Amino acid sequence: MNENTLWIERWKNKEIGFNQSEANPFMIKHFASLNLKKGDSILVPLCGKSIDMLWLLAQGYKVRGIELSEEAVIQFFAELGKEAKVSTLGELLCYSSDDIHIYVGDIFKVTAQILGKVDAIYDRASLVALTKDLRIDYAKHLRSITNNAPQLLLCFEYEQSLMNRSPYSVDEEEVKSHYAKHYNVKMLCKEKIVGGFKGKLPASDVVWLLG
């Protein structure tokens, strides 16, 4: 079973312990660092049914999501209480309502033409969800389809040998290897996770501004 199939199966089987019940506090604290204005378009890659998208909408932003699992997107709009318009864009589906559009399918099939103008990227659980080889391709593709739009990037750091599965550890050296040639890379904060990652593994939350 490949990574894509595994992800879709996890949503079908409701194995979604990674999904948050409240908006991410690091996003709330640091989002203003992007210096955006109401009406700007925010891309949320590998978005699932993240409640962070509701917070972004409430601040007056337009949201563009990309998600492999159609089930996650169906659940998002059901919980939003809105009926989505569904259209086909090549190999992708697009679920849309008012100021939110979520593209369903492989992120590597999404083009700049499909997305349109992107003013910023909010990457909370995307880069860290991918294996190291995929992270290289993902970062390059994300830059390409957004014309190097600024990013608020949330990562984890821990000893990778102690847990060889997602969400993966992405350290400063790797973040800079993906982005330093294209952005001014700034660490906004690094905080130890109380009780450790998954309740046992020493780890830190790290927030990056790529501008």
C-alpha cells in the first residue's frame, strides 16, 4: 500500500487522531507576521478538514486547500454547514463555497493556473507528513505553484531514530536546504512539547517565517 492509498484509508476508517479540535495556537500567535490583508488568498496544503481553515475564513481571508482524501473534504463542508459546489479540473475535483476552494487529488497534479494568485502559504502538517525524499519534491513544487509566496511553516523536531513515521522531524538544516535560496528564513519560536511528542518522545514545536 503506497502513501496515498494509506492516507485515504485512514480517513475512510476514521483513523484521524492527528486532526485538531481547536485552531492551532502557534498559527493564531504568529499569523500576523505574514503582513496580509483581508481578502488575501491563503493556501493550506494537505489540509484535511483542519479547523485552522475556519479561523482563516473568520479573519477575512480566502482559503485554498489541497487534500488527497475526498472523505476529509466532504466532512469539512458538512461540519462547516455549507453545501459545496463540485467541479472537475483535469485529474482533480474542486469543492467550493464562498471564499473557500479545496482541490481534491494529488498535490503534484495541482498547477499555478489551477490555484490562481496565492498571497501566502500556511503549512502546519504538510512538510512533516512526508518522507524525506518526498519533502524535497514537495518544497520545490510548492514554490513553483505559488511563485514563492511567503509561508508560515510549523515543524516538529525530535530524534528521528526513535519514531520512524509521520509526522517526521524536520530540523533547521533541512528547512534551510529547501527554502533558504528563495526566502529569508526566520525562526519565530521553538518550544518544547510539554510531556513530549505523543506523550513520551522529547520534542519541540518550531515555527518558521519564510518571507
